[in-house]
Amino acid sequence: MSENKIPYKIYLEEKEMPTAWYNLRADMKNKPAPLLNPGTHQPMTAEELGGVFCEELVKQELDNDTAYFDIPEDIRNFYKMYRPSPLVRAYCLEEKLKTPAKIYYKFEGNNTSGSHKLNSAIAQAYYAKKQGLKGVTTETGAGQWGTALSMACSYLGLDCKVYMVKCSYEQKPFRREVMRTYGASVTPSPSMETEVGKKILAEHPGTTGSLGCAISEAVEKAVTNEGYRYVLGSVLNQVLLHQSVIGLEAKTALDKYGIKPDVIIGCAGGGSNLGGLIAPFMGEKLRGEADYQFIAVEPASCPSFTRGTYAYDFCDTGMVCPLAKMYTLGSDFIPSANHAGGLRYHGMSSILSQLYNDGLMEAISVKQTDVFEAAEYFARVEGILPAPESSHAIRAAIDEAVKCRETGEEKTILFGLTGTGYFDMVAYEKFHDGQMDDYIPTDEELAKYRAMLPKID
Amino acid sequence: MSENKIPYKIYLEEKEMPTAWYNLRADMKNKPAPLLNPGTHQPMTAEELGGVFCEELVKQELDNDTAYFDIPEDIRNFYKMYRPSPLVRAYCLEEKLKTPAKIYYKFEGNNTSGSHKLNSAIAQAYYAKKQGLKGVTTETGAGQWGTALSMACSYLGLDCKVYMVKCSYEQKPFRREVMRTYGASVTPSPSMETEVGKKILAEHPGTTGSLGCAISEAVEKAVTNEGYRYVLGSVLNQVLLHQSVIGLEAKTALDKYGIKPDVIIGCAGGGSNLGGLIAPFMGEKLRGEADYQFIAVEPASCPSFTRGTYAYDFCDTGMVCPLAKMYTLGSDFIPSANHAGGLRYHGMSSILSQLYNDGLMEAISVKQTDVFEAAEYFARVEGILPAPESSHAIRAAIDEAVKCRETGEEKTILFGLTGTGYFDMVAYEKFHDGQMDDYIPTDEELAKYRAMLPKID
């Protein structure tokens, strides 16, 4: 099909939507390292994981071989309320940048949670409901995951208990109100509701919290309450599996128009969006069917890939979770409170960590003010007000397109626009008022936390 | 096509998008009454209006005969960034309500301004730019129109000056920040920046403002600054013309599947959404080609249609604008500050007023807490967090569907879901905390303002 026939937005028809999630691990030669029991340092068994997660999700978590998991009909119907998400050709951005590059983005922000997180939230809530549970607990940072889970639980009639990182809770009062609209209870973390919360508050009074703390509290709440399980919005294998719907839709849309991306870019905090977006493309690369350049973009203030260590580490500050092998800054690392751009998690998905370690993917880090500059630029040109997290990918995509302008290369760039920034206006305000800085951790600081990594063979 | 083939969301293809706006006035036997010069009480001439509005928009405002106006290519391209908007089949809502009714809604919230307002904002900014103007001034209440205009101006490189009703400015600090992201300047109204603002503040110190006040300030600013014109987000004939894109898309989508709505419902403040949604359907009714039931839904606290007077009145509190014949509560009427549900304008589109007066359309009013109940219910069932304004239509649609459950009628209901409530969480919080009331103006109060209407034959 000729170039000028490509619409501004490619929407798949309902019948073209994926009916199965794609499990990238099935095509990986080097499988991601298994989760370890924090006590014995032995691989976690399904039985052990079953105390924390639903049965079906444990299966998905541990299965490195099955390539496709059918999406249950109820989940597919829920997806139809806000999916397929549009694959957008950024004509206006291309024109403004005067680049020969062709830029596409998969926009996941057109739902009330404001991000891609809903794709996994509904899946995790569905399996909890199916198992006859009363409810689920979780943590949330920027609030997108908590909102997504609240929506999914409200739809299915499950109880939902959210521990929200304290600095976000204070910066984003309206996020709490949205979760409340969906019937969830929201507690700022660390809290006095859990033993681990009390301990963290005693050791670090006045802490603004971290995802790692909030995870510990949510896990404790789940394992100490009958009929509850813990759910997590990123990092885990099961989450990347669910998020493959992003990449599958994107690939179907591109294939319809005979477009093959050269570069695929995504922001990376725990890796859920990036892992989902790249999944089917990386699958082709792993099977030797096609080649793509993959770029993970992380904040310079929380540089897990670019300055972290590939090692077993705790997933949470309270060290109640299993150990995961991943690129990590250490489970005690907490990014500067001034960092408003999300992606604050100390570690990274084991799948993505393995791919990065195998040289199948690149990573770069970007500074906060550069991210917000890109965000504002993008908002004015493409109309969409992006989430700070997503804007990391925008920054990298713009830089790549500008390089093309200089070299004359007509690359096709695909990036993930994970969500909208409607609840991030405090951060935008700081940016407008010149009160945002680019704090980057020093080598000494990183070395300190690196030295605290658990010693595992 | 059989019933079960109708998808959750009907998206038109780009080539199916309207290429011309439909001017409902061309098919009206009783034309809407002309705007009058506030001094002479004679119909406003194109020349007089040209001091306030762009030339092209003056033409659109005054033309009661041309049925279609071509949409310029630049505007059509801008539309492609966020349109076509989905026509959604509310399967989940139908199931939850156990109604035999079929419910559809045209969802205009999937853009950064969060509402349908962008449809007219880009048109008005385009014509201002084409005329070589420097910038535009406007007022905004809930902030959706101001945001929309900021986006359009930023895209076209026009200066944008927004007077924001003070109570909204205070309730919605983040709206201001979004407008700032798009480079607009935002002033709480009434302000000391204009003569009319000073006068209003002197007479009513401590007033929380009203749309009527803000309009007066914006008009004054435009007419006293070289190279500026005033633009308005509702009420005017030109705005309803631009908003016909909503109805045209909706009708094309329904026609594709052979669906004919029985009832068409929209919220009504100034009438822009309702007028746009019903336009092509009302056209058929006026031409005797089809019949539909139309229902305007307004807040009980600002009941222009249901308790107002059909008379010439000022469009603004400062009485600097032309007089319009409309259903009005009087230009000095300001709804209770407790009313958080939007649609606070004292008057109503002249087109809709004429149709209502001719018995071609019905109107009902709904109470604030009933509106928020419907909003929360809808959010939980359909996933979308609706704007308070839109939720007036949701309330009426749900009530209609429940009636169908009782009578067994399989009516097809179409309503306009004009926008999202992400910036309305203060109102939702009040609702959750039980601090919202249902203030309704007394007959004495309404009589007082009715007595102040200008005396025109």
C-alpha cells in the first residue's frame, strides 16, 4: 500500500484483536533466571508462590515454554471497552521536526486509568475472582497501576486495597479520589498498618516512601489476610505476558500496511510496557526471522539498566518478596524525591534483564528536564499531554528522528506512548516554574547500595 | 447486519469522516431570532459583528440558508489527530441495568482538552489565523473550552488569553497548568484587568464569578486590543455548526449498521454538544424524513429551558455583547457556588431555544447528587470516568433505559458523552464525602432575575 494511504490512526477491528497473549520466554534461548526463595535461595515452587499469587498467575509466572496463552473471553470483552488502542502515525511531529524518519506510536492512554496498566490489571483481577478470592492488595507509585486495578476490581466485584507511595499520595490527591470512585481503599506508604511499614518508619522517619516499601506492605497485607492475594503491575513475567497485547496489536496494525519498524523504543521502570511492546518483534529477532533495534529509556535518576548490576536482589525494601535476578540499583535505593518523572523502581524485569545482558537490546538514560521539554513539545505538536513516564520514550524518539534529519536516514521509529499526564500537573508546574532539577546519583551513592546486594551464586 | 455483529466501539475510517459541517438552520422553518445590537435593538450587521469575531465566523454566524460549509483541509487534518471519536455500544451498562433498551454513546473525551470543545476551538482559531490576527481571547468555566482553545492556538501559533471563572480557577488549579503547557495565559475572572471586571468586583466583592462575567471581560479585552478577536465555546450558531461533526459522525456510524435511534439525549449548558449531536437527526425530522425524540438535560440549579423565559437577553453579565433571543434565567443569574456539575450558563443557544419553543425537542432538569450517582455508576460499569456535565445525559439515559425495563420497550437510546472528569475530582470528592447538596433556585429568586430582563418587542 502506498505511503500516503496510511491514516493518522490505525485502529484494528475487533475481530483483529489478539485472542492469546504471547509469552516471549518461549523463544528465549537463555531463559530468565528463576525467582528464589529468600530463605533457602532455592527456586520458588508453585506452591510457595501460591501463598502470594493466584494459582493461574503462578502458572503463567513459571511457564518458560508455552508460547501462547489464550485470553479468556471475559477479559477480551473487557479489553473491547478500551481497546484496540490506536497506532498513531505522528505526521505532525515529523513535519515539525523536519525529519525524513517515519514515527509511529502505540497510544495506551485512552482509558480512565490513563495507561497500559489496565491490560494486566483486568487479567490479574479476573484470575483472583475465578479462584473465589475476596480481594487483592497492591502498591502504586504514580497511581496509574492503582487506578487500573481499582477499575478492574470494581468491574468484577473484588475488594481492592492499595498502598500508594507517600510522595505520590501527596502530589496526586486526585488519583486517590479516582480510586475511591472505583471503590478502592488507598493508604499512603509506609504506613502503620503493617509490621514492615512500622519498621521502615522507625528506621527512616519522614521518608517519602518508595515502590519497594509499598510492595512490602501490600505483600504482608495479602499473606496475613484470608482470601487475599497480592498483585503487581510490573516486573513480573506474568505482567509482561499480559502486556504483550500492546505489541501484538501494534504488529498487526503495522503488518496491515506493510510497515516494518527499524527502531522500537519504550520507557522502562519495571519493564511492563517495554516488555509488552517489544514482545512479538523480539520474538522474530530471537527466531532469526527479522532484526530490530530495541531501546529501553530510563531516567538518569534511577538508572537500573545503564548503571545497575545484573544480580539477584530483593524486589522490595522489606525483603519479604522472592529474590529476582535483574539489573538493579539495590533494594534500598530510593530515587531523589525531586524526581517527578515516574519509573522510580530500583530493579527491572528479569526477562528484559536477560535480553539486555545477552546484547539483544540497548538502554539509555535521560535527564528529567530533557524529558519534560520533550513532553511539552509533543503535547503542543501532537495534541496529547503525555505522562512523564511515557515522555522518556518521546525524548528518545525525538532524538532519534533528529539524528535521521542529520544523516538523511528514513528510519521507521515505533515508540510506546504509555499514558497521559492529566494527574501529573504538579510536575508540569514545577517544570514551568523552573523548579525541576536533574539530580543524578553519584558513583559513591550507587556503590553503597551495590555493596548491600545479597550474596547469591 | 445482525445485532450481534455490532462491535463495542464503532470507529469510522478516515475517509468516512465528514468533509462539511451541517448547518441545521437551513432546514428550520422558523429561523432562530437574530442577534440584536444592545444599543439600537436592531439586528447586528456583519460589520458590527466583525469588531468582535473573525470575518469568516461572522458569515457562519449569520447564514441561515447554506446547508453545508466545507471543512478546510487544515482543520480536517487536525481532526484526524483525535477524531473520528468512537460511537460506543454500552453493552456492559445494558447488562447491568437488565434493560431491553440498546444504549449507544458518542464519546468525545478522548483528547487532551477532555471534551468535544476542541471541534469548534480549532475551527475558530483557524479562521483567526487565516485572517492574520495575533491572538484570541475567551472565557472558560469548567476549563474544557479554555484547554481546547489553548491546544488549537498552540498548534497554529496564535496568542491565547483565557478568563477563567474564579470558582473553577480555584477548584481546578491543574486545568490552568494544562493551558499553560499549551502556552496560554489564564486570569481568574472577575479580574482587575478590565473595566467590566473592576465594575463587577466593586458591585459584588468576593464573587466567585460566572460565565457571564468572564465573557464580558474576554470581549472587552478583544475589542480594546489591536489584532485580537473574541471566540466563544458555546451558544453561538457558528459553534453549533462546527459541533455538527459529532452528529454527522454518529449518524454515519449508525447508518453503517442500519441502526435508527428512538431517543437522542444530550446535556445542555449553552447547547454546543446537544446542538452538534442532534443536528443531522433534527434535520431529518425538520424535512419530514424521520422522527426522533430529543431530550435536553440541564441541571436543576440552572434550569434555562425548564424554568427560564424565551426572550431577548444579554449573553453576558457586563451587557457588552449583542442581545440574543433564548431561553434564559436572566444575565445576572449565577447558579449556587455549591453546584459543581458544570452547565452554569444563564442562557441557551438561539437555535435550540427556537426548536424547543416549536415543540421539536423536550427538556428535563436533574439534581446534582443524582447526576453524580449516575456518574459513579457509569464509571464502574463502562470504565470511563465522565465529566459532571456529561453525566447529566448519563442520568437521563439510565432513567430512560430503566423505564424500558419496566415497560419492556426495546428502545434505541443515543446519548452524548461529551467528556471526561479527570479535572473534576474535587467535585467527586465532595460527592464521596456527602458534602454535595441539591440547591434549586426558588420561584422568587427566578422571578427577581426575570423582572430584570431587557424589554424588547
